[in-house]
Amino acid sequence: MRSSKLFDHFLEALRGFSKGFKERTVDTIEKELFEMEGSFALLVFSSLVGLPSPPPLIGLSLLPYMEREFSIMLAKSSDLKDAWSVWADLADI
């Protein structure tokens, strides 16, 4: 009888570990997806930051599907408080 209780506690502990690992894995995958969306948006609309970009037709055809990422990029770029970017703006670099 006592070994059965010990075994039940052990199984309960394993279920708790399993639940914690699953939650952490989902959080990690969501963060990775967010970063990949940003990278993809930068690749498609890289002409906004002066990098070589794919043909404009590709960017224009993907624009309706990337409305959310595009608005996030613009919001992030307007909130930057980088001292180097202020100096570069003043020097017209």
C-alpha cells in the first residue's frame, strides 16, 4: 500500500515537470516565431533601411498579408531613442 502512494506521488511529480516543459517550449516557439516574422518583414521591405531588396513587385504583392508586421516595424522605428541615429540624422548621413 505504501509503495503505491509513493508511486502516485512520483507520477504526479512527473506530470508537473512535463506540464512545465510544455509551457516553456510553447513560449520559446512563440518568441522564435515573432523574431522570424520580423526577419521576414525586414527581408521583404529592406529597401526602407537601405539594404538591397527583392524586386518591388514581390514586396507589393505581399503587402496585404504583411500589414501587421509593417505597422509594427514603423512603430518600433518611431520609438527608437538611439543617439547615433540622431547624429546621423543631423549630419544627413
